[in-house]
Amino acid sequence: MTVAADSLSEETIRPHLRTRVLGRALSVFPEVDSTNRVAAELAQAGAVAGTVVVAESQHRGRGRLGRQWFSPPGMNLYLSILLDPPQAPADASSPTLLTWVPLLAGLATAQAIHTLTSLAPRLKWPNDVRVQREGHSRKVGGILTEVIGGTAGVPRVVVLGIGVNANMPADIFPEDLRTIATSLLVETGRPVDRARLLASLLLNIEQWYARLLQHGPSAISEAYCQASETLGKPVAIILQGSRQVTGIATGLAPDGALQLKSPDGSTVEVRAGDIVHLRA
Ligand code: BTN
């Protein structure tokens, strides 16, 4: 399938921006190693919260758990956003809001895709954005959150990186991704306007982030749980060091950790790892 190329630039993105803060400082590059790395460098040079870095391609795109993120030119979204670490409201009992940032980003991404396409993506905990077709779900977007600074007078900054497979034809995917990943183009048969998708995504993040600051995790958890394809399912989670826990995913802890009911009836909370949805 040939797809008419659209381009991402300040000129194509700005007319669609409806945000108050996110993307007001915007840098768009033809190619970078990783937008997360560039955003971190900008933060260290004094870039303000809300700065957004977009690239048409990445030659060292980073994924979760040390993986690479496949980032060919001119067809997908690769962006990173600088955020101040969220502070819990004064009266809140919640221990941390930071762990909710990647979760809200997954939700915001799924909703932006739904706004621009006929798709209704679901979230695999913690923040894989996936599309279901013919009984299979395939990954269409991912989130990588990194926290930098916090030492020797350098303020702590959250770098929120998001990748969405937008207009990538099926034959471009590397062999090892073909059965587990997909793109909006593959799923709908139509190219998406990437500038609009980006603008919608930024607006959603800004709004969810504001709700998180104002109301705490309860502002997000219900919408997140509704979009989850993990909750209610039997899962196996491969932890670091290849230890594995299994159980039924029952809910989210106050910090966004996944709660599992394990076979012996106890509840286990998992904060990181690779999750496999088992057949019910
Ligand atoms: C995942 O493994 O699911 C996370 C993928 C995150 C990829 C995005 S693309 C833009 C940003 N820059 C990076 O190097 N990674 C993130």
C-alpha cells in the first residue's frame, strides 16, 4: 500500500494545537537518536516544562525494559514531553503521583487515536496501547517515562516519551514485530493526519495531568480501568531476573501498581515487568 506522505513541522502542527502549556515550546527534528534523549538535553539546558520534542525518525529509539523502538522516517509519531514531577494535593493521602504519569499517557494516547480514527484502543498494563482484531490484540503505541535531574541543583524533570505507529504499512515492520505490532494504517486502511493526532494527544495529556494534580489518582483510575484489557484476565508477569508471578489481574493499587490474585489466594502487587495475558 502506498501512502501519501504528510510532514510534521511547526507549520503543520501549530494550527491544530489547543493546549495552554504543552507544545507552546516545540522543536521538530527530521532525525534524532531518541526524542527522550534530546528532551533530557534540552531540560538540562533550561528548557521549560511543557516543551515538546518531535522527530520524523529516530536511529536509537528507546523502548521499555531496555528495548529498541522501531522508528522509520515520515510515517509515525515519536515525541517527548517535559513535565514537572506532579505534586500530590496537600490534603491527599496518596503516596505518589509520578507513577500515574505513564498510565495517563497511555489513556490519553488511546483516546486521541479514538478521536482521529474508528478504532477504540485498549491498554495493556502498564501502558501499551493496543488494538484488538479477530481475537488478537496488537501493539500500536508505547510510552517510556524517564526521570532526570534531582541532584546538585538540577531540578527533577519527567521526560514522557510516546511512540505511535501511525501510517506505517505492514511490509515495513521488521519480521519479529509483524505478529505482535500494528499501525493505525494497517488497522483502518486509511492514513491518519499525524499533526492532528499529535495535537489531540497533547491536549488529552494536558487535561489528564491537570486532573491528576487537582484530584489525585482517583481522577484517572476509573477511566484507565475501563480502557484496560488486562484487568479481569489471568496473567503471567516476568519480573527482572526472569522470576515470574501469575494470577488474575484484579485492580490497581493507589500508586498504579497492578494487583494480582495469586493461585494461593493472596494479593500480590507488581510495579514493573513484562506481562503476558494468558488464555482464560
Ligand atoms: C515501549 O517500549 O512500549 C515504549 C516505547 C516508547 C517509544 C517512544 S518514541 C518517542 C520517545 N523516544 C524514545 O526514544 N522512546 C520514546
